Amino acid sequence: MSATVPRTAAVVVVGGGIIGCSIAWHLARRGEADVLVVERNDIGSGATARSAGLVARGRLHRPTMAMVRRTRDAMRELEAALGETVGFRKVGSVRVASSEERAEELATMDAMLRETGIEVRSIDARTAREHVPWLDATDARLISWIEDDGYVDAYQFTSAYARAARALGVRISARTAVGRVLVSGDRVTGVETDAGTVHAGAV
């Protein structure tokens, strides 16, 4: 249990995983100086720590594609702010379509990537095996290679968000559990934690 939490904050962010720490950092960058992150365990120790951390550009859903682009941009911004890596490894990805239907989807995805300036190449089965030695893509209808894809150490990435957020004045209270969100009328007014109540303008 946390020894103490502040009694007030302009914004309380519940959850100190990668989403919570990202929200806090983005709020602080936009000038919100009074942000509190409350995490019941340690920062980045929940679902974030168990994620594969794949950062794949290829999507059929444009908003998701834009979100991945924003994530890559945020990585570069964090690295510039902190002067260190956030743990991203660019290893590329191979996409294989084994049916006509899947080939049409993959061709559509490739076209969408090219529209947004992402390099994607159609490759043959032999080239695919150079990238992924165990892959047998002999019968593939279409194979795509996206060089910019990769993966990130999600815990390291979250820690970078947290450090960058703290540098901008964000307070983080780990090992503090939120029991309930406080509401007055139709407004959220704060949170009740196992270390005390925090009154806030937004949660």
C-alpha cells in the first residue's frame, strides 16, 4: 500500500501500464501540469509486461494504422527527450497469403501502406525464407515484406513514458489501489484509493 497520495489533482489516470503512462505524458506535453497516475502494482507490471510488443504497420483498419504510426512517432519523440532507446527493434515482418481471399486482403493492405508512405515489397518464397528460415511459403498467392515493422520491450517503453512524464511534473503513485470512482451528479469528482481520497477535475 502506498504511504500517501496527494489529496487533489487536475487529472487522475487510473492504471500505470503503457496506455496510462502514455496518456499522462501526452497530457503533460500539452501543458497539463497537475497529473497523477495511480497504479495498484508496479508501473508496467500488468498486461503491459506480458504483451508481445509487436509494432506492425500492416492493418486493414485505417484508424489502427494511424495509431501504429503515432506509436512509432512517440518512440522517436521519447528517445529524443530522454537521450536513450525505448527498446524498439526493427526486424521487419513477412505477411503470407495462402488463399485468393487473403491475397486480396493483403494487396489492399499493401496499397494502403504505400498511400501513407510506408515501404512494402512483394517477395517470392525464397526471399521469404531468407527472412524466416522455418517458413514454407511455396504455395503462397502473395507474400509481402514490411521492413519498418518490429517489436518493442513493452516494459522498457512504459518505463520511458513514466520517466518522461515525471520530468514534466507528472506524479506517479505505485502500489496504490483505486477502490471506486467518485461521482457527484453527472460529474466524476475523483477516486477513492487504499491510501486516501483524491479529488480531481477529470479521471
